[in-house]
Amino acid sequence: MRISVFGMGYVGTVSAACFAELGHDVIGVDVNPAKIDMINRGLSPVVEEGLDEAVAAGVKAGRLRAIADTAAAVLQSDISLISVGTPMGRTGAPMLDALDAVVDGIGSALRHKNGGHTVVLRSTVPPGTTEGRMLPMLAAKSGRDADNGIAVAFNPEFLREGCSVRDFRNPPFTIAGSPSAAGYEAVEALYSGVEAPFIRTTTGVAESVKCLSNAFHAVKIAFANEAGVLLKSLGVDAQEAMKVFCADRQLNISPAYLRPGFAFGGSCLPKDVSALVALAKAGDIALPFLSSVMPANDAHIDRALQAILDEGRRKVALLGLAFKSGTDDLRHSPFVYLAERLIGKGYDLAIFDRNVNASKLLGKNREFIEREIPHFDRFLISDLRRALDGAGMIVIGHASREDIAVLEAEHNGRPILDLQGVPALAELPGARYRSLC
Ligand SMILES: NC(=O)c1ccc[n+]([C@@H]2O[C@H](COP(=O)([O-])OP(=O)(O)OC[C@H]3O[C@@H](n4cnc5c(N)ncnc54)[C@H](O)[C@@H]3O)[C@@H](O)[C@H]2O)c1
């Protein structure tokens, strides 16, 4: 393919050299003449292991060169990749002016180009940028859209500085987000020769996965460092503890607990997070990250409360009270906290949970619920149909297949707030459905 790459920084230079290595004809474009000059002399403008060699090989083979002229680069290529910087602005939001300048230039050039062209955004941008900002700008400047051969895509880059050439050659996956088949196909053709799963998705998902990946890496580092200082203060070998911790691929290093839904609760998670925070406080160690976990969880319960208040129905049916389905454990259940707040606000609540039977609750479980919601058995209704009777709104904490079947017949178009994100609920015919995540 004939490719133009805009922005000869860490991402752009690595991509340009590696795409040339894959056999494509690549033109690099940058506003910095020193970078253009270096590439044309077969030198990398950034320091990266293996990159000097890759740039030199591309230039020598006649498959890589750099120019400053945007229009010429667009006219001499079929696909443009944008990898200009999106640095952090004053408020923390990324600055997109370099992106806007490049899109403006590509759009103007496309007005004078015959034939189709694909524009692939590779810079890290907020979700919504490709279709909400880049595409309309491109259409306005070029006077062309998908019907006149213009395709767009978002293709994130997951390379790590220091080993970016290796990362380019062995990515975890290649993601293409696009509103059109032409967009996916162009990105897929670019990467033929790179062995990795190819994921086609929306631009919003592709943009989000890139931002979330970096946020998650940061979260992991903050977590590991806080664990490290706390354990060290307790005389525990933190390196060994984290090594063993990471050996659990079922619950720790895994997709477990990474599904957006409702707040956590139960007898273990809140207790043990609080225990670590208390231990740190006692040792005068600041753990701002772990200390923010319980407030973050409470904020999620507040979101549910607000969504119910916004609906303005005073009588609410709540399905699910135990901290998760299939148990009657009410201890620190987020649904108990939600119910308590609703009752405190004078809401008429009908609670149904097929596993919770007031007369069978014992020990700490009974103590907890009686402390949080005195006379809670007044609110508990053992029959789902009766619980739904007269309710102006239905809130789903968790629902079994049987419950969903009853809801299908009985929701009667009442608003449903699904706290867990149960796919079958979203599809109930005629339902006024919403979820938190
Ligand atoms: N650095 C990484 O490891 C990495 C990894 C993945 C994604 N990203 C993302 O990729 C993007 C680029 O990052 P980077 O580290 O390569 O940035 P960088 O600052 O190293 O390079 C950006 C380049 O864009 C050029 N540029 C600016 N305006 C231009 C214009 N109008 N026309 C042509 N070129 C122009 C600059 O001169 C510079 O050479 C960012 O959004 C970043 O968040 C970076």
C-alpha cells in the first residue's frame, strides 16, 4: 500500500519504518524539518532499540522517505495515518490542535484528489474523536464523504517506548474501529504480515480501549507500589507477595471483576480493603489510591440512588438484596445500603430476593440487616408479582431467569433500572430500560 504517516515522533517513526519493512511504500510527514532530514538520511529522529536499523533499511530499499508537504503526501498515498502528539492541556484534557491541523491539511488535499482515500487516526484521543471531530472536519474540508470514497478508522497503538519496534512486530492484538467496511479492510490490509488477532469494532470502543489500557496500567502500578510500601512496613517481602499474587490467573490477573455493573459488597471486599487502609494509617503510611476505593464504591451506590430519585416514583420494587445472586448473605450488600437510603428518604419499597427469607437469617447476617434496616421484614415480599404490584419503578439488583420471565409479563412499560447490566433485561419487549453502565 502507499501510506502517508503524519507525525514522526515515537509512534509515527516506528510505524513508518515497520510498515516499510512489511513491504509498503511509506512517506513520513512532519512539521519539524530536522526530523524530515534525519529520516531521509536513514536515521531515526527518536531513540528506540532497533529503530535506526529499520529506518536505514526502509530508506535504502526506497520504501521510506519524509517530506513536509501534506498535500503531496496525500496525493501520493492511498491511506494516511495520523500519529501527531495529543499532549495534556492545562485541565488535564488532551490538546487536539495538532490533530486538527493535520486533518485540515488532509481534507484540503482530498478536494483535489481523484480516487478513494482512507484516514486512520492512531494518536490517543478521547472516545468520540474519530467520528465526532475528525470525520466531520474531513468531510467539510474535502467536500467528500463515504459515498465519495472517503473512509476513516481508529487504530490504536500499544507500543511501549524502549521496546516499541518489538511491540510493533508482536502486538497483543490489532484493533480497527470504523463506521465502514472500507475502513476495516484498509487497516487489515496494512497489517497483513503481523501475526496477531484482528479485532473489528466501533471507533468509540477502539478509542476507549486505548485510554483504558493506559489508565489500567497506571492503576496497576499505583496498586503495586502501595502494596509494596505497606508490606515492607510490616516486614513482608513485597516482591514475593506480588509474584505469588500474580500467579492467580483465575481471579487476580484475569477478566474477573472487570465487568461494569454495580458496587461491590459482601463480607470480604469492604472489610479487607478497609483493613489495609487502617493498617497503613496506624503505620503513618499514606495510601491515597487504596483509600479512594471505598469512596469510589459509595459514589457508585449514590449514582443508583440519584437515578431512582430522578425517576420521581415514590413506590419502588427492588429485586435482589443479598450482595450477589445465589446467596442470602446481606452483609455489606450494596443493595442493602441502597434500600436503606431509599427508605430514609421516605420511599415505599417492596424488596424481593428469592434467596432471602427473613425467618431464616441467622447470626451476623441477621445482626447486620437489623442494624441497617430495622424491621426490614416489613419491606421484604416473598412473591415477585406481589412485590411488583403498584410499584412505579423496578430496580434490578440481580434477577434470575425465572424473575426475568415474570418481569417480561409484568413490567407493563414501567421504568426499569438495571444495576448489573443483564442483557436479557435490555431486550424485554416494551420495557423502559436503563442501566448505570
Ligand atoms: N509514545 C508512546 O509510547 C505512545 C504509544 C501509544 C500511543 N501514543 C500516542 O500517539 C500519539 C503520538 O505520540 P508520540 O509519543 O509519537 O508523540 P511525539 O511528540 O513524539 O511526536 C509527535 C510528532 O508530531 C509532529 N507534528 C505536530 N504537528 C504536526 C503537524 N501539523 N503535521 C505533521 N506533524 C506534526 C511533531 O513534530 C512530532 O514529531 C499521542 O497521541 C500519544 O498519546 C504514544
